[in-house]
Amino acid sequence: MVEARKRHCWECLRRRLVCGFEVPGCERCAASGVDCPGYGETPPMRVKWLVPGTVKLRQRKDVSNRQKNSRAGSESTGSEKSPSESSGANSCLADDTRKVALPHPHLKTDYHALIDSVEYFNSCIYPQLENVLRLGTNANIYKLPLAMIQMGLTRPGHLQLGLVCLTLSHRMNQMGHDYDPKALRTTFFRYRGLMIRSLNDDINVPNKRNGGIVLAGILTLLLADAQEGISHHWRYHIEGVRRLIISRGGMNRVVTTPGALPIVLSFVHLVVLSDTSSPGSDMLVERLDLEEVYLMVKCYGGNGYGFQMCPSPLFAEIVKINHIRNQMSKLNGTDENDLHSDAREVLHRIYGFSPAAWIESNESLTDASKLIMDAYQSAVALYCMSSLQSAGALPPNPFLKKNCDMERRILHGLIEQSLAGRCHGYMLWPLLVLGVQAVNGGPSLRAFVREKMVSMSAACGTYAPLAAKRILENFWDSGKDKWDDCFDKPYMFTTVLSVNRGQLPRRTS
């Protein structure tokens, strides 16, 4: 059988190697970690992602011009074409050639899809993330090495499929609403279904269920849903992660396992910021051990990269504000004065925070990050005054109202400067806070928030800013002006696309 076969496989032909002719795939491809394309009559399709903006589409030449050229050519003497005629034919072929940046809706194998996703991430997503490295070193931003493709074979399927879903959703969101990515959307939901099936299989195995890989898989699914705007049941994912963490002895125990720290910090970040856009009576903070949360923020918050550049002291104040809002919704009349005192102390600490001193104490941060730190300080102060006045923990006096108006103008300018520096991924929460305040800021401020939410969605490749814009527009039209009036139920808005799982151990049997 081997001697009778004379055709090399397409991969060996491409690489100019001697094929082993094994069926159904040659051993040389298997040894190289490549899925052998086989010995078919036609070569396999090879897909390569193109960076957005580099695709060139040329107009077809007018039919009448081509007919005139053909008639003129037939009248010319001699049967052989001149060099000019030959170049003209080649240019005609070039005009009809189109570089297509869309993937085939059904890639040959899941392994091919993983290769395409790594290529797309490195060529389209990483260059956008790389821009923020000027703010300082960031362990969560790195280019995916080609070795990751081989490593992906040793990881559970849901981690591989999560990367595929991330890149497909990013592509669709960058295309905007003028293009209907039906084929991409069909492919996305196909891989999302496979991801859920793979994750469910691991959850049903006890020794896999308690590993960090499953935690990463659940959060990856949550972020993929949020990225595509289908995160209606996002709290079920959060609750699943919370229970798994508790079953492993709490966050303090989990962070000691290899590769688990970025996953736990991502969980804390999502829980805390989603509570800011939730009613005071329905918050996740009441289901967590607050002392453990504060410990995570203090010991592992570091330079703020785990919390989207929000300095950990300010992030801790957000946790405290959420707790006060939750407690005010359950008042029994005995501890109200204590909560009022706590609210004033929080506001005092926020204004006592120094972004310049924070940057100086963190060697990994550069002076370029001060603008973002200033924006977060202003946003946290606004959130404190607006939400705690709405909850009744701070009095609605003229001094606080004047302070809110001042902070709104300051935050507006800081966000505008930050977005001009292409730091879109870090500005969603400050822009959301500004959007709530825009109810009293006039039409021009609301137009600014609306425009920036749309551009942020395209820049970050996620639907979350558009979902936030819709909630804000409903709030602006409601005639109400309190923080709790904006969020009638829990919402989660994030531009985080995935969790850092590069340090996770390989799959164990």
C-alpha cells in the first residue's frame, strides 16, 4: 500500500519534505504537531488573519473597456502576446484579486481554528493592548507564542475554545453594525457550545473540578458572553466560581496554587465593579468574606493591573462603598449613624489619595499612568458621593452637590485626554460613572458619553460599552436622577476579554 502511493501529503509538499505516506495522515506531520491535510486532489485552504485597515478592495474594470481591449487585441498582428499585453493581463488578474480578512465559516478542524485564533490575537488584538505598556510593565499583556499552539493540546478543550470565541467576537464587534457577520456569528455559537460541553465535562470530574483550570474556564465563558452581549445569566457563572473557591478553602488558599492569582484577582475585579452597577439591596458583596476581599486587594492588588489600572487603595474604597450601600438597604434603625460616619471617612480617604505618590511607590508604573490614576480618583469620588447620597448615607447638601458638579467637569476632561491616548480598555468604568452624572450635565455631556461608548466598543472589540450606553440612555429619558434609579437590576460591564492563564499547569489525567 505504501509503495503504491506516489502522492506526498500537502503539508510535506509545502515544506519540501519527504512524506511517509502513512494513512490517514503521515507520521512526519504528527511528529511536527501538525494536523496532516491528507493526499486529496486539491490543496487545503490556508487562512491567515489580516490586520484591520490593511484589506484592499479594488474596483472591477468596466465590462465595456475589457471588451474594447479584447477586440483591439484580436486585430493586432502576430499570435504571441507582447510584453505590454502580458503585463496588462496580469494587472487585470490583480484587479480581480481580493484579500479577504474573514475566516471560512467552517474551519477544517478545531486545531486549525486555534492556529487562526493565535494569529489573529497577535496581529489584531495584541497591537492594541501593547500601547498601554507605555504606562508600565504589565504581566497580563503578552504576545501569544507559537509554542502555545502545541501547549494548547495539553490543555482542556474549553481553554482552547475560549480563545477561539474571544477572537471571533472581537472581529465581529470591530466590524460595527454596517456589516452583518452571520457566518462569524454562527461559528462563534458553535464553538461556544463546544466550550460549554468541555467545561461541563471537567466540572463533573472531582479532581478537575477543584483545579484552577476550571475556574479560568468559567470566567473565560463569562467574559466571552459579556464580550458578545449575551451575559444575561452572568451571575450564575460568578456564583459557580464563588462556590468552587469556597470548596477549596477560600481565596487565601486558592492564590497559593500555581497560576491561580490572576484568576482570583479577575474574579474580585468583576464582582466589585458589577456591584457598582447593581441595586444596593441585591449585591454580591454580601456573599463574600469582606476581610478576605480586603486582604486580596491589599496583598495582591500590586500596581493595579489586576483591577484595570485602578490603584488598589481606591479599589478598596469601592469595596467599602458597595458594603455601605448594601447595609443602608437593610437598615433596622440601630446602626445608621455608624454608616454615615463610615461614608464620610471613605470620602475623606479618597481625596487624601495621591496618584503621584502611588506611582512613585510602584517601580513598574511610569509617569504616563498618572492621567489614568487621576481619572480613577475622580470617578471613585463621584461614585462615592452620588451612590451614597442615593442610599441615604450622605446628606444631599449644597456643598456635596457643588463638589459633584466640579468632579463631573474634571472627570470629563480626564476621560477625554485618556481616550485620546488610546487607553480605551481602562476607561469604561469611569465613563459609566460620568454617564450617570450626565443626567444633570446637559445634552453635550450626554452626547460625549454616547459617542465614546460607541468608539470604545469598536476599539476594544466588545459589546459591553454599547450595553452600558443603552442603560444610560434609558436612565436619561426616565426623568430620575439618583444612582439607584439607573440600575434597576444587576449589570456587568467590562472590557476585559480574558483572564491571564499563562501560568496554569498543564492538564492532568
